[in-house]
Amino acid sequence: MSWRLALKPILDIFDWYKGNVAAGTLFLAIFLVVKGYVLARGDLSTALGILQYAGLTSVVIAGLLSSLPILAAAMLAYTVYRTVRALRVPAGKLVAVLLGAIVLSAVFTPWTFMAGAIVIGLVIGLQRGIFERLPESWRVWGIQLAVGLVAELAIGLGAVYAVIAMLYTVWLPHEIVAFTPGAVKGQPPAQQVGYVLAEGDGWITILTSGGHQIVRYKDSAVTSFTLCERSPHGGWSDVSDATTLWQEITTPASLKSVHAAANKMCPPAEH
């Protein structure tokens, strides 16, 4: 029973889904629609093109896998909140679950969003704990309710903004596709950075980075494929495209064997 209380952030999700299959399926569908909207930059023809070339199953799997940073950050925020409240949960087991959530977030979530998740969990936990100890007179006049609503609205808006920012940041694996310029009609560029949606029938279809446009070229012009990962290019991208904590920790040469950033950095995206 004590382990179930400690693992409540995870078990709550499965328990809720088992009892609300229809609502859970609808929530998942809405999430994937929002994900598709982000991938297509709000362009309907691009969204339909992604489905046409990649297929529904591939889009669903890619959308869920590329959203692991969001799920890991959400789990970390909830676990921090549970740790602050510590309601009937053995401290040792709760700390073990918290460490697990930290490790998961350190591997998958950009460190900036990981820090934000910790702050949100702390603020919600402290806010609710403080309001429970307010004088009875505050409850009578509704001050607790009003202050609580304002605080939770601010936290909620911040969390929604963080999720949207991460949806735009963590979208799909990138590849650098090199072409032989002038080899075919249409003059493909020397290289194209994006996600390869489909190959076959003599064509290669790419969802480009930056502009998120669907482009097609004769695959006879392709000379090489190189996996790459986006890096910050200054300004807001230093926050939204930040590396994970695991990548930061394993930067020294002595930890090169376990460093996660093994791919080549993508060139700056053209918008």
C-alpha cells in the first residue's frame, strides 16, 4: 500500500484511464490534433500531407514519442508536488520515486523545462499547504478561495505556455539530406534539413525544419542522409532548444561514451 501511495502520480493516470476510456481516447485524440497543428504550423494542406505521406499510425507514434519531454516534465512536476505535500507517504519511498522522475526528466526534457516543472510543483504544493493553515475567518470571507484561484490560474497559464513552447520545440527527428544540385528538374538544394516522411516510387518526401513545409524531390538526386539535432541559435531558442541535463552533465571527454548528443548539429533552419 505504501508503494502505491508513493507511485500515485503514475498510478493515477492508469487508474483514471481505465475508468474513463472514452474520455482518455478523446483526450489523446485532442493532443494529437494539437501536435499535428504545431507540426503543420496551422496549415491544413500541410497537416493532410503529413497524414498522406507518413500514414496515421506513423504520425500517432511519432507524435507520442516526440512528446516524451512533455510527459516527463509533467510527471516531475506532479511528483515534486506530492513530495512537498507528503500526504501519508513514507519518506524513503517517496524520495525514490522523486529521484526516478528527476532521472527520467534529465534524460528526455530540456533542462530549462525541467527546472520549470520543479518550480511549478513546489509552488502548487506550498500554495495549497499554506492555504490549508489560514485562519477560519479567511475562509468565511472567501479570501482563501479568491487568492487560491488567482494563484492557480497564474500557475496554469504558465504550465500551458510551457507545454505549447515544448510542442513547438520537440517535434520530430531531423535529418540532413544531401542532394546533387541540378541532377533533376526542379533544382533541389545542396541539402535539405527536415523529417523524411516517405521514400519510394522514385521520390523522397520531406517535412522541412523551420518552415515545416512538405517538399518532394527525385530520390536519384540524394547522395547521403545524416541524423542531426537542433542547437540553440541565440535569443529565445537558448531556452526552448536547450539541451537536457544529461547532455550537460556528460559533456566532459571522460564521459564521452555515455554522452547523448552523438548526432551532428543541424544547420540553422530557414524560415
